[in-house]
Amino acid sequence: MSLNLTTHYGGLCLRSPIIVGACPLTADEQTRRSFEEAGAGAIVLPSLFEEQVVRWAIKTDRPVSQRERELLNRSNRYYVHTACQSAECYLALVNRAATYSTIPVIASLNGYTDSGWLDFAGELEEAGAAAIELNVHHGPVSDYTGAIDLENSVVDAISEIKQSITVPLFIKLERGGLSIPHLARRICSGADGLVMYGRQPNVDICLDSFKLNSHWSLTQPGRVVDTIGHIMQVHGHCPAMSIAASAGVASSEDVIKVLLAGADVAMVTSEVYRNGADTIRRLLDGLIVFLEKHHLRSLDELHELRPLEFGSEEERSTYTAALSVRLTQDPPVSESVDVKGDAFGHITTP
């Protein structure tokens, strides 16, 4: 039986539903080639940060807002090692990756709010990016009057960036502070897809120095189950919105579950850090075995088997029952893998 693993993610047609998420690993040409040979459908390059774009704008005599100058002044107090040290280097990375890849290469922008810096997306498209992923990093709570203000800032950013590009735009959101299903409907005409969700470093307190520090670790296998219900809600509320499942995809079972929940693709990052490009082959092999077992010939046929969301009464009874059960002790969880990362939570190569 001939299997068709082709899927559509936003405006992209991909040969497989596995995308390697944004991380410094994808900045390396040989590593990208290994992901491609293993069967990845697309690759997301490491993030280029708003501060770097503002520096580029100043160098090229582009207009810069007061808020952007203040952001740059704050960032200049700290040295942050990023995968690409400048916007110029990032453009060269995009161009080279797009030239030598046979699968779509997605550029990643990471910033706070809508502003002139988002025009840089047009430069990325011109360099060869097949799509743009905007990682929306929320500013301090004090910057917003409430949840609707935060949501409006996301909508404004999408409107701003769409004026500069014709390629698909994907929005990578944090978990907190937004009603994602309702936001999905608001941005459906501007964004081509949602990435659920972007990771953030854990904030910790040092008991010796009484200072804050951030702790970054690889996502534990199986954590994608925390996202399945959210994916179903967004897909049920706004089926036109394409979805990428992120944070915790580590097995073929995870891939199958998120595809059944409503996602079009599964993003893998932590697992490729642990096991390299073989991860992609393993995920695809498991997906193929599952499709063959159930006599399915394509992902479209798998999508037709997507379960419905719980009805309101069923959801309430399930919720009540879950809180009424005496739980047994969970099996021990393997230790998390500590890795070094920059101030924005992007992992640096171990």
C-alpha cells in the first residue's frame, strides 16, 4: 500500500508532518542536511531577535522608534550569545539555507510588540525564506492594561508584518495570558498558522544570593499531552487555522495524537538534541506503521478520524470524576537534562 505523508501547514505543502523547531542546531549546514535526509518536512532556523533588527536599522539609517531605542539600550547592558550575531549574518544564513535545501526553510523572528522592526520580515522573504515564524515574546505585565490589551498587541503585530511579506506567517505563542481559541479567530485572516507553544525558561530563586536566575532544560518526553486539549479547542473553535504542535513531541505516538487532535504538523526540538536526526526517522517509521495497521493511505484519511471534543456535560462529569479519584503515586520521572542557553531561552549546543 502506497502511503502519502504529504501535509499542508498554512500555505506550505510539506512532504512529511515533522518540522524541526527553531534552535541553534538548525544554523549548522551539515545538521540541516541530516534533518532533511531523515525526512523532515521543513526546518525552522534559530531566532533573530528584535534588538538585532534595531541595530541593523540604525546601521542602514532606517527610522527607529523611541521604544526600540530604549529596548536596545537595556539589551546593551548584557552580552547575549546568539546563533547569529547580527541581522546581516542572519540574512546570509537564510539565503544559504534556502539555496541548498530541498525542503522549506522558515525564518524565525522573536520580539515584543508591533513596531517598525517587523518590516525586516520582507528582507527575510527576499533572502529566500519560505515562511516567517513570529515568536511573540510578551513584555512585562505592567506594559498592558489587561488581557485584551495583550491580545491586541499580537493582532497589531500580525497586521504590521503582513504588510511586508507575501509568504506564510506563523505565530508562536506562549501559554499564558491569552485565550488562544478566540485569538485564533481574530487573526485567521492574517496569520497562516499557530505554533502551540513557545517555551520559556523557568524562573528560579537562588537561596544563597537571594537573586533570580533562569533554568532551561530540554522538554521531557510525553509532555505534549499537556497541549492536546488546547489543540482540540483551537481546532474546534477555528478549524481554518493551521496548527503546529510543539513542546514535548518525542515519540511516534505523540505525533499521531497531535495530528488526531487537530494539528497539521509536529515540531521537534528537544528530542533531536537528545537523539539527533535519527529521531525524525523513528517518528516517521512509527507513523507509517500506525497508518498501515489501520489501513490508512494518507494523513487526510487520518484527519477524518479526529475525535470530537467533549460535550459540556461530559466534560464536566469527566472533570469531576478526575478530581474525586484517589491517585496512586506516579512513577518516577527521569531527571531533566540541563543545558546552557541564552537570556531568551534559546539552547546553545551542549
